[in-house]
Amino acid sequence: MKRNLGHTIRSAHEGMTKGDFTAKDLRADYLTKIKNRNPELNAYLSVFDENTLTTKPSTLNPDAMLTGISCAIKDNMLIEGTITTAGSKILENYTAAYDATVISKLKNAGVTFLGKTNLDEFAMGSSTENSAYGPTKNPLDPTRVPGGSSGGSAAAVAGDLAVFALGSDTGGSIRQPAALCGVVGLKPSYGRVSRHGLIAMASSLDQIGPLTKNVEDAAIVLNAIAGHDKFDSTTVPHEVPDFTAGLDGDIKGLRVGVPKEYFGEGLSAEVREKVLEGIEALKNRGAEIIDISLPYSEYALAAYYIVMPCEVSANLARLDGIRYGHSTKNAENLLEVYTKSRAEGFGSEPRRRIMLGAYALSSGYYDAYYLRAQKVRALIRRDFEEAFKNVDVIVGPTSPTTAFKIGDKSSDPLSMYLADIYTVAINLAGVPAISVPCGLGKESNLPVGFQIIGKMFDEATILRAAYVLEQEIND
Amino acid sequence: MLTDKEAKPRIESHGLSSTVVQHIAKLARIELTPDEEDRMKRDLSSILGYIDQLNKVDTDAVEPLYQTTGLVNAMRADEHLNSFPMDERLNERLVGQAPHKSGRYIKVKEVLKAK
């Protein structure tokens, strides 16, 4: 039996068009659920009551699927006039001065915002334990992590504290928590969705995407948030297709690549078993399964841990205690304003990554680290380009394990980094990928995520394949 | 004479020294206590040890990849769009959030020392 996750976008939309309930009822219902369950889960950092609500639940437009739908937003995206912390003490009182482009687009679509969700500080982590506001708990087992960094968004969707949520993904931060919480998480192609108003972590890797209860919802939300934006010149001017159009259940002849590197050492037996069953299910529906190799994938995590911290150290340099955010009370001179404000404001993971980036970019080390990592990145990208000459999608596990216990990996940064071993290469290459639940692990009885990777800007095909897999999964 | 390959900078195995960690902390503008410095030394050394494996990849003939969309020179018409009209409210949300200010000005500690 599939777990009932509560309202999807379609079911809520149909309930409202039939007159069973109003957008206001739906919102009130979710606010009650949040009130009851959030003290335990800590999925939300802030909840908007009617008075701070920035958009009124709009009049129902029967053609617009998102009208009146209640959603949650990861607390690193700006909603004008509300606090945006990025999970950090350094931005504890920061009020957004404008709407992120994804927020304006959702407002135009008639979405109402329930609140802002917890995350690892500045989206740095794979468990949401790095949040300065305490960890989020996995709604399926509150002794376990929800994954991260979009753990609050994943927990909100999995615990039915929102119809859907937005997250951001720099190295797996949408897909991995989606996998660990048993929901759908989509990282669009780099350049598909505007990053304007997203608090930047690593600018060449970050993408915003949906966490949803099913594949159709992911397509609906992507329809609403995708597209070129004059405020983000890295968005592409390509036409945005209707991503729901290909959800017809037909994958006959679809060429599915299975990289041997994604099934090696470190992959837990129960995840392996479920993912192989998922591949079998795609085959039974007419897909052609092709063994492939992505030879440079073993270097992806090492390259990522140079490229990402370098960009982090540049992006977080703006937090200096001068213009906004936390400022020390103990500075004797200007330099101490910087060094003490940053020491007091940043938690240990951002500090580590800023330091690592500053080191890798420093005089004498640039060629050895940054340049070399960007060359390895080119090889990783080439792997995907070569593979996609012969296959339409690439599949494998999203995460090597199911949800781990709170505290299990938090003392050793490197072991935490390994949680993203199957997801970081996708960000380095820029291609889109989706995590879709493929059943419960035999040992842990917890959800396993199945990752489907697509060609650049071909979200339509991964959604098509994910939709079929979703139909085939029964637990 | 060094061959081309030998002359290229290589990633060293770590052990970072305290001097290096202090230097990085200064570049990063983050003050560390002695305890934090020890912890940072251990963590960074372990991460850099993992990153060492990039040395195994032959990257000699590879061009680095800095971005993935292939867009070049994304430009727009040089027009005033007035997307964020400045008013008291926006001013308050921008300058108003500075921790130290005087009216509409942001205050900083002295930059040049008086003789």
C-alpha cells in the first residue's frame, strides 16, 4: 500500500473547483497541522499567519492548477517583508527587501505561502542538522534526519504540512532529502529557473526546484517557475515546454542507461535492491536498459569540494557585519568588525567551507586546486555528453543509504559529504535530475530514492520516466 | 630542467600547519579561538586528503569548465527599467538594516588612522 501523503496539487485543485472547500479552508487546515506537528518536526522556521501573509488567497481561476494551493518555501529564498535566515544566526533578523523571481511567479499563479522551512546553514549539509535553529526530524521516524539541505521542505511535504515546497539544490539538496523522506524532488537544468532572490551558496551549481507528493505536481510547479529572467542572466532564453504534456505512461523504446559506477562500494544492499527493482519495472514497461560507464564519476565529490567552497568563500564575503546581518559588539577596529562578526555569526560548516575556499583560491594554490577541479569538472561533463549519445536518461540511486539517525554523521564532515556521492556530479555537469520514491528498504523499512538524470534542458523526458516508475511502485 | 609535467603545481598531502590555518583565517576574515583552530586544522586536513585523489586525473589537455549553459555575453538593452523604484520603504529595507547607521548613512569604523 502506498502511503497517503494528503493533498496533491490536483486533489486540492479539484476539491476547490468542486466547492468542497475554499483556498482559505485549505490554508487554515494546513496551519492547524503545522501548529500540531511542527514543534516535534521543526520543519518550519517561520509560519505566516493571516496578518503577515503577503498574498491573499486569490479568487479561484479554474484553469490555473496552482490557484489557492498552500506551499512552503525553503528559508533561503526571499519573500518581501518577511524574515529570511538561510538557517544562520548571521541573518537572524534579516528582512527580505524584494521577492525572489520564483516567489513572484508563484504569487502570479495564485499560490499562498504557509511559511519558510528549515535548512542546513546556507544550504550546507545533507541532514539539516547544521541549521542554527536546530535539526529537522524525519516525519517517518523522528529519530532520523530528513536529509538536507532542503530537509525542512522535504519534511513539510512528507508530513503533509504543505501541498508542495520549493527547495534549492547545489549538490543534491533537493533530491537527497526527497529520497530520505519518500517524496519527489526535482533539480532542473542549470539555467532553467531563475536564482534571483535565492541566497547564493555556489552560483555555478545552485538551482531552485520543487519537492512534491507526486511527479505530476513536480511538472506543474516547474511549469510555473521556469523561464528566462532579466534579473538572472544565467537563465537561458529557451522556450519553456508544458512539462505535464509527456506524462502519458508511454516509455516504449526509451533508452535507459545504468552506470556501473553508481552501484559499487558504499551502496547499501537495501537501496541497491530497490533501485534494481525500479530498473526492472521500467524495462517491463518497454524501456531498453543499457549498461554504461561514467568513468570520471569517482572524482566528482573531490572536484565538488573544491569548486563549491571556492564559490562559497566569494559569495559569503558579503556578510561582513556592515550592511546587514549580525554585527559584533566587541570590535576595536574595522578589521575586527569583519573577523568577529563572521566568527560570531557563522556556524562551523560555513566556516569550514569558507576557509577551504579561501585556501584553494589563495596565491600559489589556485592552479593546483581550483583550476584542476574545473578541468575534472569538464571531464565529468564529457562523461554525461558521451553517455547521452546512446541513452535518453541515466538512472541509479539518489543516496547510498536510507535516512540515517540524528547525530550519526554530524561529528565527521567527510562522512556527511559522502551522502551526496551520487548527486554532486549532476550539478557539476548542469544536467537535470529527479528523485522519485521506489519503495521501502527491506532492512530499514524507510523510503529509497530512485534518481533519473536527463540531457541538458530535457526535464520533460525524466518526468516522463519518473511518472511511469511512480505507477509501478506499490509501497 | 624541469619537464612540463614536473613544473606544474601539484596538490600536496596534508597536514596543514597552524601558521597556514591562521593565514587562511585571516584571508577569510574569520577569527578563530585556539580550540577552533585545532579543530579546523584537523577537518581541513582530512578534507584536503580526500581531495588529493584529483592528482590521479590527467588533466593536461583539458580545458576547464566554469559554467554549464554555454551562454556567452548575456546582455540586455541599456535602458532604465525602474524595476525597484526607490521610496522610503525600500530605503528602510536596504539601508535601514545596517547594524550601525546615522540617518540614511551606514556608519563604519575609521578606515584611515589620523596621525
